[in-house]
Amino acid sequence: MSRPERIAIFGGTFDPIHAGHLRSARIVGRRLGLDRILFVPASIPPHKARPGLAAAADRYRMVRLAVAGRKDWTASPVEIRAGGTSFSIRTIERLRRRYPRARLFFIAGADAFREIKTWREWERVLQSCLFIVTTRPGAGLDAAAKGLGRAYGGRVRTLRPGVAVREADFAPGRIFLLKIDALPVSSTAIREKARRGESLRGLVPSAVAAYIRSRKLYEASPASPVPPQSAPRRHGIHR
Ligand code: ATP
């Protein structure tokens, strides 16, 4: 390959992963010509820790089920293996060591990105990879960009439909804004549906829905302990 490999980190709580995440990944991957997307479930998410959060091993298993069948998508246990509170800066550093020559991207919905200044070492985060910020119902790009303030305005590029992205556009610290036809889906709504025993068809991949049912996740009573085979494997995870 004559250009550096383009690898995106898609971080999240993924409690559970859903069709909205997958659609966003598909669109971003195509638009930016990404070679690989790493879906990285947080061990303990700094912004979304809450009682009843599904076990990290369960969230990771669901991500694996959701990405199965796509060679360019990988469930990455990097944060779960590290344990504790998952800070993106540490994840980026680890992945940078693992992929020293790659061009690293970070995919974030506008709702997550508008809080960027609360992320640990946020300025280094922005400097360490290229951000792709997508719309999400209820979260537009304007608010996400405004939150950054003037000092960062020069780094922001809106990706217009039909305008190709070239290698030269990938200046360090660049932040791309991408309006997508996002699905009005959230993990919160899915957990609520599962709790009420409603169908999750179309909201999560069918294998994920079956996993949620079999593990009785998100039901009123707490899930039983994670069976040993559900724990993240130590080797051979990154394809
Ligand atoms: P919750 O409802 O529990 O807060 P969530 O649906 O926001 O969860 P997360 O795992 O927290 O899911 O999200 C991970 C990343 O995916 C974030 O950057 C978020 O903005 C983005 N994202 C989540 N849902 C969508 C969606 N429907 N469309 C586009 N991006 C999304």
C-alpha cells in the first residue's frame, strides 16, 4: 500500500452495541476510505459509569458478535484488558505503539465530542489522531464545533457530500465534521426495551439480540456471572 494504513478507533460503552453505531461506522469508513475500524468497548467509561452497567466481558462479546463477518472491523479488548477507568488518551497511546505507521482516526458522535474538553488530556487527544465527528439525532455539528472554541476553529473541516478526501487533507490535529443519516437509536432505549421484554429486531444485530436474551442482560434482576468462555481472549483478537 503506498499510503499509510487508515485505522479508526470507535470508542464507546457499547451497552449494548447497536445499529446506530454500525451505520455510523459504515458511512464513516466509506467516506474516509478507512482500512480498519477498531470498536473499543470501555472497561469503566469515565462519562457513563452507572449502576447496572453490563459486565465489560458481555459488552465486548456483543461487539465481537456485531463485527463478525466484516474483515475490516475488529472488536478490540485494549481498554478491557487495561482495566479500570478507560481514558482515550491511554488507548490512543497503546494503539499508536501497536500501529506505529498507521494514520489513526477517532470516530465520535457529536454528543460525545461536544464534551471533549472534559476528556483527560484532551488537547493531546486531539493532537494524537484525526477526529471524525458525526451527527446523531438531537446532536448537531454546530454545537460540537462551537464547544471547541476559537483556538481550534482552524482545524475543523466539514466534509461536504461528493467532495473527495485526499491524503493532503490529513493534517495533524484535523477534526472532520460529517453529517450522516444517523439512526435514532441509543443503548439507553434498547436497554429499556429489553427490560420490558420487547423485540430488539432492527435495533441490534440478531446475534446480539440472542446474546442479550440468553444472558438475561438488562432484565430487572442482575445478570448471572460471566461464564469463562465469555472473557476476552488474550491472543489473536486484532485481525
Ligand atoms: P447510552 O444511550 O447508554 O448513552 P449510546 O447509544 O450513546 O449509549 P455509546 O456506546 O455511549 O452509545 O456511544 C459510543 C459512540 O457512538 C459515541 O461517540 C456516540 O456519540 C456514538 N453513537 C451512539 N449512538 C449513535 C447513533 N445512533 N448514531 C451515530 N452515532 C452514535
